[in-house]
Amino acid sequence: MRLAVFNQKGGVGKTTTTLNLAAANVRDGGQPLVLDLDPQCHLSAIHGSPPQDSGRSLFGFYQGIRALDELTISWEGIGRLVPSHQQLIKVDSIFGKGPAVLNKLRLGLDCMDESVPGNAAQNTLIDCCPYVGVLALNAIFACDVLLIPISTDYLSLQAAEQMTRTLAILEPVLKRRVERRYLLTRYDRRRRMSVDIQDQLRERYEHEVCQTVISENVSIAESPSKNRDVFSHNAASVGAKDYTALYKELRRDRLL
């Protein structure tokens, strides 16, 4: 299963969610493939040893000088990472012409599944950049399901509506409806606004809203600075319990 984590708004927990879902999958016996499709390289920085050579990152894949399976690096507790590089910011201007580039990631992942026995049975998680361009479109074209994190503020609620409009524009080109789930993050049960946004989101998107919410939690916020996922940082934390619940919900719905 290929799951892309995307929202056009930054600061909603895309990288944190990708990281911790991968970690939950490893704890469940999986060996996920994680792609850092964001030129800001936050996920690769958490790994701790991102490549200095852009050709050893996803940029090398878009240049056509490396296949995806040549770019993977191991990540204890997380699986395998295809790292990002700041040069990815150039993808739109260099490679962003013509329809072929929109399917490049999907075809690359298909080739990877065929070349590595059993690879297709593993989960792929894609951490996307916070804007609609070639990279985000590649993720949408490649994924089976889109996970849309939404922090509990009203601007994020507007971003959810913008995402819905974006997908409606893309679906005639994709010739399918993109399976999606909306995930509430930074949820604070003490704030009335969190409950209001949750109610509005469920009223608008019904069963496509995850039952699990990710609480505002110190361990979730701290763990990336320690180059760790929330489980290895503090397995007893509320954040670890929330991401375990999210992983189980996605597994139950056969989305991971």
C-alpha cells in the first residue's frame, strides 16, 4: 500500500505523521519504504545522515541517473529511506513540463516493486512538500490513499477545503477518486476550538475523517530534535498511544 501524507498548509504534522506511522509499522513487523519528497528535507534531517550529493537523493531519480532502489538507506526503527535534498526545489522548473513527469514516481515505485522480490507487499509512505507542484502531484498520482493532517485551527480547516477542491480538479485526469482520510493533529481537548473543528470536519467529510486524533503532546514535539520517533523517545506518552491507535485504524481499514 502506498500512502502519501499531504496538505497544502505547512506546520500540520506531515513529517511527524510519516515518521511515526513508519515506526509503528516496523514495531508491527513491517519494513516500510519512506520517501522524503520535500525539499526542506526535514525527514532526512531526522535520519541524521542525509546525503550531501544531490545525485544520491530523490533529485538523482528525477535527473534520471539513479533508480529508486539505488537510493535507499537503512533507518533503524523506521525501515528504509529515500532521502531528499534541497536541489529538489528545482524539479518544477527543470522537469515540470509535459504529462510524463507526473507519473514518474509511480512508475519508479512500480519498477522497484518488480525488481525486489516481496517489495510490493511492503508499505510505502511519502512525506510531501506543502504546496501543489510536480513533487506533490507525483505523490498523488503514485499513492493508493492520501492522508491529510489538519491541525485544530480554523486556517487548517480552510486548507482542508482547498485540498478537497484540488483533488476534485485532479480526479478527471487520474480517472479515479483518490481515497483520502482527514487526520486531526495538535488536538487539545481543553480547547473548545478543537472540538468545534472536529465537529465541522466530521459534518463535511463524514467517514473520511479518522476516528483517531493526534493530541498536542510534548513527546511528539521533542522526538524529532532527538532524531527519534515518538515510540523510541517515550513509548508511554500520549503521543505514542495516539500514533499506535492511528496505525491500527489505518490497518483495520486496509489503508496500510
